[in-house]
Amino acid sequence: MSKIDTQGMSGPADPNYKGPVTKHKPMVVKPRRLFSSEYAKEMKILINEVLNEREYERKLRMAYDNPTPPGVSYFDTEHFKHSIDEEEPEYNP
């Protein structure tokens, strides 16, 4: 008995077939996310900046010696201005 395999993924229908059987690897599925990778990166930076500011404020209220203030914000566009023929300055948290 032979059958038509519309997917082309099963082996031969003949039980007496002795030739090579090709196995297909399963398809790799990349999960889709609601936000783009750039948006997710910016959100992580924003969350970390907020947490750093909160920690700095907490250290100011408590008895810490010389707490270091948080650095320049990634979202401070004035600090990251550059001419069109230059690369954007690197952000170092």
C-alpha cells in the first residue's frame, strides 16, 4: 500500500524498503516578542537608572560616607548630541 505524504516528512510507505531513510530536523521557531530588541534594551537601561537613583537617595538619607551620584542618564539627549558624521557617544552606566 502506498500513500501520498503531503508534508514529505515521513519515511517510505513500503515496509520492505531497504534504502536510506532521510530524517528532517525539526523547524527552529524564533519566539515573537511584543517589543523590539531596541525597545527592550532601552527599558532595561531605564529600569536600572531608576533603581540606581533610588539607591542613591536611600544612601543620602542614611549614614553613608560620600555616596556617588548616578551618572549621566541614557535619556539625556543633550549629553549625547553629536554631528551627523560622528558616531553617537557610547553610554557607560
